[in-house]
Amino acid sequence: MIDSGDTAWMLVATALVIVMTPALGLFYAGLVRSKNVLNTFMMSIAALGVATIAWAVIGYSFAFGDGGGFIGNFDHAFLKDVGFEPRDGTTIPQLLFFVFQGSFCILTVALVSGAVVERIRFGPYMIFVALWATLVYPVMAHWVFGGGFLAEAGTLDFAGGVPVEMASGFSALAAALVIGARKDYGRQALLPHNSIFVLLGAGLLWFGWFGFNGGSALSAGESGALAFTNTLLTPACALVAWFILDLIRGGKVTAVGAATAIIVGCVGITPAAGFISPAWAMVLGFLAAIPSYLIIVWRPRTRVDETLDVLAAHGIAGLTGILFIGFFAQFAWNGVADGLVYGNAALLADQALAVLVAPAYAFAATFLILRGLGALTPLRASERDEAIGMDVSQHGEEAYLTGEGALLISIPEADAQPGKASEAA
Amino acid sequence: MKLVIGIVRPEKANDVLEALYRAHVQGVSMSKVQGHGGELDRVETYRGTTVRMGLAEKVRFEIAVSEEYVQPAIDALCEGGRTGDVGDGKIFVHSLDQVIRIRTGETDHAAVTPVTPIGAASGDRRDD
């Protein structure tokens, strides 16, 4: 039975999640050097195209077909039997459910790109997006959202701590290891070229996250309102916690740090949004900032060029959120289960199971996909192309043009003298 | 005294700086310039507009040095800036009439860097 109130909210929530992908592109684009800004942004934009197709062709079916515990089936391939009739247990047209879930897949694969920016070739990247959006995201979404083995076990994941956050974070680590570090990594300071983009991107992501978490109840009711509220509270606390950590470490509160903190807070609350009380959500914000902060400080001293710290911001914060549910989930708020603190230790075991299997699968699957792809075609741009910058070498465009010295070679036909145009072309 | 001007690829600017530091050449100005030196133009497309970019981004180093540091500066620019492809840039060496350090009013050899033998503590001794 379709509920028009639920449907109205889910239409809006879906649009909010869709805007997160270009917002992520902006966030990432600000963090790279100016010669790579378009390429970095385009890696998110590409996900909007490629991952959407993968999702429609087979991804949705792998995630939400009635398969076994591990993966769905081919029942909904090419949108077969996805129409106005709601899925069991939902009150919105299945078409809308399909788009809402698809918007998660798009965003998640775009998240992984942060590990390999400034060096991966654009063509192989798009193939990777298609494969990842077919073999990694849908499988892990099936585990928790599609009736897979984690859902059966009783693992709670409100909006994607498993398939979005841990999947992207640990895939990012695998991708960074396979692709290797940028040629100047560890030799030169590779700094964000526009911190305003970073802040604006983070702000837009937070905005979209209200649809991401608030929509994950799949209805406009109490659960959605709780998730919506927590999506404000946790990032706010993570932000202030980050300020404090910044003050302790360097004596100054940093802007790029603030943007990172917003993401970490949003990620932390993602799995827990509709399961914990607002008070515990605030505690989660302060708590989730700490491990992610420590890893972000430590990681650049290693040889692992996981460039934009997807592991710390998403993988680790998502893991923290998933475990937090095991302790502080509260039946009085979620109507589903209590956590350890409220007398149900079994939930913590279910959450711990997710923390073991999700990183392992994401890492292994991404590692194998990229190794396989790398055996067929070079994944990295040449050193020369990397030095020139990925904008010019991959796309033949520059982000910050003055137009000086640019000579037209495709002259409009009406103005062109005969012969001259063909010579110029 | 000479003014060494080196125009190099922007992506090699850091390598040049490193090479200059290694050669103990200090006192460098750097600016972004656009230029054309016979390299192949790159073609870019923006919607329906295809353009040949006649000017390439370059970085221009200006280094005022005493005579004995002219060759090290040139070597550093070559070593740091060379890729072997057309477009690596050029080096121009001017003679310099006068140099004045604003802070102290020192002139000429006392004002160009480096002014001290390598490892010396004082920054104000002459280097000749």
C-alpha cells in the first residue's frame, strides 16, 4: 500500500542523496592540486553515469533480489518487475526505492576515488566503477539491506555503515596499495589548492546526509525523525571534538580539519542514526572523532598514499558507528533491539561480526578487481602525464583558464574562409 | 655579479628549487609566467570550442649571484628543469650593475646571496 506522505519525503530524500555526489566531487577537488581539480571532480561525476547504469542493469538485483545470504539474484536485472508496487515492508513505489538505493551506490563508489586521485587513468577508472558498483556495493548492501546473512544474524545498520562507509574505506586502502603512491608523494608537499571548496563540499555533503540518514527509514515517521535529528547532533559534536584535538596538537583550529570532522561525524552516525538516542548520538560524535583523527595524522607519515584519507574518514568512522550501536542501541528509541548497555550483549556480537567481514570483503574484492584490471591495461598515467596534471592529460581541459594565448581552431563555418577552416582543422 | 633568469616548466619548479638548495644558492624570486618557445601546442576543447593553447604556463626564476655561483645556479636550473622534451625552457644570464640589500643598505657583492662561505654562522660577511 503506497503512502503518499512517505513517498513525498522519499522523493526529496533521494534528491538530497543525489546531490551528495557532486558535493563530494567539490570536497575532493578542493583537496587536490589545481592541475588535477577537474579530473578529481570528474571521478565523482563519472560515478553518476557509470554506477547508475551498473545499478539499473544488475546492481539492484544483486542487492535486493531474493538470493541467498551472500548475494541477490538476477530477478530484477534491467529493472525487471521494478514498478509502482511497493517492496514487501515498504510503503513507497519500488521504483523510488530503486532510485534511493541507487543513489547510495553512486556516492559510495565515488568515495573510493579519493584514494587514487591525481594518478589513475580515467578510462580504467570508469571500468573499475562499473565493476565495483556490480560486485562490491550490491553484495554488501544485500548483506544488511537485502535480507543477507548480516540482516539474518541481527546486525543493525541504519543507513550503510557496512556497504557505504566500511566498504568505501577499506576498498580505498586496497586501491591505494594496488595503484601505488603519486610520484611526488613523500618528496614534495602536496597541498589542498582550494580549502573553500573543501568546506563548501563538506557543508553540502552534510545537507545531503539529512536525506541519506533521514530517508533510510524509508518512511516519514518517528524513525526518520530520530535519524534526521542525530544527523545534526553527531557531526556537530565531532566538529567540536576535532577543534579540541586540533588545539591540542597544533594550537590552532583548522578549516580543512573542520570539513573533515563534519564528514567523520556524518559517517559515524550513518549506521546508528535511527537506533540510538540523541544523547548517545552526541557522545558518538565526540568519540568517533578520535580514531579518525589519529589515523589522519599518522597515515601521511607512512608510504601508503591513500590520498584523501577515505579509510580514516569513512572506514574507521563507519566501523566506530557500527560498534557503538552494539553498546548503546536502545529499544525505547528504535523499537528493534537494545545494546549491551541496555542488557543485550548479543547485539554487540552481531555488530562485531559486521566489523570482521565487511572490511575483509571490501579490501579483498577491490584488490582483486584492480589487480585483474591492471593485468589488462595500465591503471596509472605516465609520470609525464602525472607531472603535467591529469586535467590536461586526461581531459584536455584546465580548470583555471585565462584564455590568453588560446587560438581558435574550429572556426564557425559562416565566418570561415573556404579552405582555411579545413586547413586549421 | 650576474642575474640568472631561468624559465622552466611549472611541474619542474620544485625540482629546480631542490637543486638550487643543494647547490647552496639562496635568494630566489619566482613568478608564474606564460610563454611560447616552439613546443607543440596542446589542443583543448570546451563544449563546441576547440582551441590551440599558444601559451604555456611557465615558472620564471630570478637569481642574483656573485660570479662563483653563476655556474652552480645554471647547473641547478638545468638539472632540475630538464625532461628532454621540447618546452623545458631557457636560461638567460645578465650582468648586474648594482645590488642593494634594503634591510642593511649593503651593496653589490655583500648584498647578493649567498654572501657567506657554506657553514659560516654570520650572515653578513663578504663572500670574495
